[in-house]
Amino acid sequence: MSDNETGSPTTGPNKAVIALLGVVVVLLAVIVAIIVIKPGAKSTSTAVNTGTAATAGTNTGSTGVMPSVPATDVPFDKATATKLASGVTPEQHVKAYFDAVVTGDFAKAYALLPADKKAAQDEATFAAQLKGYGVQSYKIDDVKTTATGAEITATATMGGGDFQYLWTFVKDGDTWYLKSRTLPGMGG
């Protein structure tokens, strides 16, 4: 196939391929730019935040979105942190919290929250929010304890699905402090 005037081969189909490749390159560049520029795309948490947690930031099959009150940025400070009662283990603390939530004793549950959760909302708002969630039951999924801390994961079952919480504790001498309660699978 040649051009009748010059005898040169025609390049019509090659131009279409080059144009198509150009479009693909531009689209890939846009996708990469979106991924790189998009802030906070992923949470890898065992971080201090709000909510509850799971292992490595998973949400165990929730069917709904659990609204959460954003945590007020309260740095961990033993002087203001929630201190566990003498002789109470982190696992017992988490069980006491969920037992209170399931039975509707929201004042007790609120008292067992970490400082950032209490700073984010008052007890009445917390109680109204928890009533709306309708927590029916819970289970302790995992307990990891070291000489200086502990992580407890627990799953709450409610109308919108199951949500896994991560509770993080710090030990100083014989005293346990609640550092955080997060929902890593929910981005925080």
C-alpha cells in the first residue's frame, strides 16, 4: 500500500494506534495523580482515634455505615487518661464497657471511654448515639498483652451490622490506662 503521488507507504492506521496509546498514557497519568494527591486514602491503624477496631483495620462485615463523632485531638497523657480501677485488667474493662452498653447503662459506658472520646461529646450525646446504634451483643475477639501495654479487639453486633473495635491500653507499674478506642476499618 503506497501513496500514489510519492510512492511512500501510507501511515493512516499507525496514526490511530499512536493516538490511542496517547489517550491511554494520559488516562494512566490522571489515575496515578489522583491516587498520589488524594489525602488520607488509607488508614493502617492501631492509632489513637474514635470508634472501635479490629485486627489490622478490618470491619467485620458491616452492612451499614456507623456514623461516628470525630475525636477531639487529645494527646495521650496519663494525668488525664482514663485509669482502670485497681485490679481490673484491660479485657475486664472492655467487657464492662460493652456490658453497660448492651444493658443500656450509658453513664457507666461513658465513664469507661478514653479521654479523646469524652472530649468529643458529652454523656447525653453519647447516650443518644448509642441508643440509635442498638447494640445487641458483643464478643471479645483477641487479647494481646505485654509488660507495657495491651490491645483488645471486640466486635459489637447491632442493627447496622458488626463493627470491630480496637482498645489500646498502656501500663505504668501496676496501673493500666486506656489510651484509645478506635474503628480502624472505618478510617479511624
